[in-house]
Amino acid sequence: MKRAALFACLLTLTAPAFAQAPSDTGGPIVSQAERDAIADRVRGGASCAGCDLFQIDLAYQAVAGRNFAGSRLRQSDLSVATADRANFSGANMSLANMFGIRASSANFSGADLSGATLVGGYFGGARFGGAVLTGANLSGAEMAEAAGLTQAQLASACGDATTTLPAGLLVNACN
């Protein structure tokens, strides 16, 4: 009986923690309700530097010129979004879906794009210095005018014959 009461007490104390997603960035844990409220503000036109936007759906949204520096955009959907001049520097965008995104002159410097899908995206003038591209799919991406890309970054990404890169850079074919 005492053991059951102790277990019930522990479960009551720890249950709220299980309802919250931990932050990848070491920042504060944000509840789902808080994350939903932040997402609504972003969809309404707000910038959100350093925010927890885990799995946010911004597909087909216009986020041009917005500041998402240092934000957690892991597993977000930015497919066919317009993100010209947006600041994603230092953001965790691992496993993000950016299929068909238009991100001309956007800043991805220092961003984690591990496992992200950049298929068919337009990145003219975008900055990628220090970005992590491990496992990123760049098939069909237009990156010929992108800045800060290195062969070392591209060695762990993949693309296809339609991927365009700055002169002298190559990407391995996706399997």
C-alpha cells in the first residue's frame, strides 16, 4: 500500500514533465500550449528569435524578412514557403522539410540542417557559412549563388544532377 501511494505521488509530480517536449538548444522547456501560442503569432507575421518552434507547420507561408535566429525549428514544415531575407542563423532546422522553399538572401549561417530536405529550393544569395548539412537532401536545389558553402559541408549531404552549386563545388548523389 505504501509503495502504491509513493508511486502515485511520484507519478503526479513527474507527469507534467512528460507532457512537455525538451528543448534541443538547452533552453527552457516549453509546453505544447505555449508552443501553439507562439506558432500562432509566427503564422500571424511575428519574428521569433530563440523560440521553440518544434514541428511548426509553415508550409506555403510567407516568412520573408523574419528573424528566427537561434530558434528550434526541428522537424518543421517550410515546404513551398517564401523565406527571402529570413534569418535562420544558428537555428536547429534538423529534419526540416523545405521542399520548394524560396529563400533568396536568407541567412542559414551556423544552422543545423542535418537530415533536412531542401529539394527543389531556391537559395540564391543565401548564406550557409558554418551550417551543418549532414544527411541533407539538396536534390534540385538552386544554390549556385549561395555564399559560405564548402566542399567539407557538401561531403556529408547529397543531391542529384539538377542540383546547382557554386563553381568548383560538388555533392554526392543521393541513394
